[in-house]
Amino acid sequence: MGLWDLFVTASVPVLNVLLLTAVGSIYATSRVGILGQDARKYLNSVVFYIFNPALVASNLASTFSLESMILLWFMPVNLVFNSLVGSALGWILIRITKAPTRLRAVILASCSAGNTGNLFLVLVPAMCKEKSSPLHNPNVCETYAMAYASLSMAIGTILQWSYVYNIVRMSSSYKKDKENNYTIDVNHPDNNGRLTMKIYTSEIASTDEGMVLCCSSIEDPPVLKEYDPSTKKMKIIVPNKVNYLLQKLAGVVDTKKLFAPSTIGVIVGFGIGATPQIKKAMIDEGAPLRMIQDAITLLGKGTIPSLLLITGGNLMKGFNGPGIKFSIITGVIIIRFIVLPTIGTVFIQLAVHVGLVHFDPLYHLVLYLQNAVPPAMNIASMIQMFDAGEGELSVIFLWSYVAALGGITLWSMLFLWLVS
């Protein structure tokens, strides 16, 4: 491929993304007011609960079989490696820039989680359509591109709400602030003479309602009890170690977000694809239940424009965001568009060289691109949850996505050359 062909193939998909996000940004302005904050919230709920899982399930069910699923094992490995390296580089950036404590969660999350779903749904299929693309057979390529992008989005969601979520949780001051709002009362002893404490939150400290933390020995986990002042008895809420461990797990992983509708869509799609009888009844030509697949596919088509309109509207918040060090913004951009793609490309090349990744140019392209994308939009929900610098994150988002116009184009040219 010539240099011009590479440039056209790499830049046209990026321009598609730019146009759609620009429309979202325009309609989110106060003068137009169509995609305001409430409108984006409601549209995002429709995408999250309906469009996304439909898109993921339909693409995976019609594309993959049990044998082909096994060949994709390297994709989650690549995403985990990228997140680990990104978080390490984010910590180095914090040390170099001497970023304030309240921004540590924002920096670490921005460097650890990339947008490996929404953008891929546009970029990769669009590269298949270009005449000068090295990815031959556009129709087959586009089908598999949507499937790879859907899988990347689902794996990225799981990783973000398990690993990155905990980075944000531990880096923010959320738990410290909450712990300082407790009042402890030791005037409610257990009937068995065990040490107990009545713990109030600041909102109900003036009432007799509260919780009792009870321990029989230092080795045992604390048992949470509810004190009833009328009967002077306590009701056990966490009666055994299993529930205690489940409570601890719930604090470490946001299980509701982990098993998001898109994750369930992956499970359903893989389940259908791996079961020949169901696939034959729903997917194949002349299948008696093909109307179900057609309806799900039709719903899934609303995902891409909706996501990009929401992205464009959310980026508008960066124009009115608070001040943030230029060195921090520059550092995040350098990590996401120079350091991470370089390290990731070497890692994938090494895996291909030793035979860990099967030969598939489109699959290789998706793996490469996973290392050269701006921060994931899911980070905004995490930062907002822990009140850890939402305004500063919007500024980082704005300039990261502006830099992505050139960064993704240049890296895509290199990646297309590598797979050609």
C-alpha cells in the first residue's frame, strides 16, 4: 500500500467519528438545547439497557462458533496488559507533575482505561469499506469487525468496572470522608458480655436508630447487628462469614456494573453461537426464528449514532471545566498516544512472532488499536461516584479526544501497514 492509500483508509473513519461527535456537541449547546444533560442521561439509559446488548448479542451470535471463540483468548490478555502498564505510567506521571491528591484517581483512571468499545464500532468497520484497505472482502470484513468491536467493548467494560473501578476507589478520599462522619456509642452491651459499639451516621446521630458492630474475638470477623431500643435486643444482619465476604466483595467490585447488559449480551451471543441447534434455528438462512435475530439486529443499529452523539455532548463540559495543570493534560496525552501504543505494539508483535496469536489481519488490527485510543467514557461515572474531580476529568477528556484525531490516524496508518 502507498502512503496516500494508508492515509485515506486511516483518516476517513476518524472523520466519521468527528462529524457525529460534532453534531452531538452542537445539539448539547445551551443555544440549541436538544441534547442537554437530562436528554443525554435518558438516551444513555436506552443505549445501555437496550441498544448495546442487542448489538453485542446479534453480532457475536451470527459470527462466532465454539472453535473460533477459543482463538480470541489473547484479546483480554492484551487489554489487561494495557491497563496494568497504563496505571504504572499514570503513577509515574503523578510523581513527575506532583499532582494534588484529589486528582490522583482522575489521572490513574485516564491512563488505565481506553475507549475500546464505542470508537471501534465505527473505526474498524469503516476501514473495511475503503477500496484501498488491505482488509480484503469488505462484506465479510465488516461483519467480523463489528463482532470484534462488540467483544472488545464487553471485555473492556468488565475490566473497567473491576480493575479501574478499584483504582479510583482506592485513590480517592471517598472512604476517608465517610469514616469521619460516624459517631460511636458504647452504651449498648451484648447479653453475652461481648464488646459492642453502636455506630451512627451523621444524618441519624440524634435518633435511637443505628447499627451495632459485634466481635467475640480478635480472629473472628465483625458481625453487623441492628439495635432495637424498644426491646433492647439486637438483630443479626450478617450472620456468617460467607455474607461478610460477600459484603467485602461488593465493596471491592461494583458487581452491578460488572454484569452490565452488554456483558450479558456477550454471554447470550456466545451461548447461541456455541450451540449449533439454537444457531440453526435463529441465525441461518431460512431459520424458523430468524425474525428474532432480525429484530435484535435492528435494535443494535441504534447504538453507534447514539453513543457518538452522547460522547460529543459530554465533551462540551470540558470547555467550562476548572483549571488543571498543562503538564497533567500533556502527560495523559503522551501516555495514551505515544507510550502505550509503542509498548502495546511491541507486545503484540512479540506474541505474533512466537505464535500466541493466530493469523488474522483484522484481529491483529483490533489488538493494535486497543492500545491507541483516548480514555474510556465509563471513567466519568466512576469519578462522579466518588466525587474525585469530575470537572478536571471533563477537561482531560476534551483535549484527549482532540488529540485523538491525529493520534488515531497516524497509528492506524502504521497498524494497517503492519497487517497488510
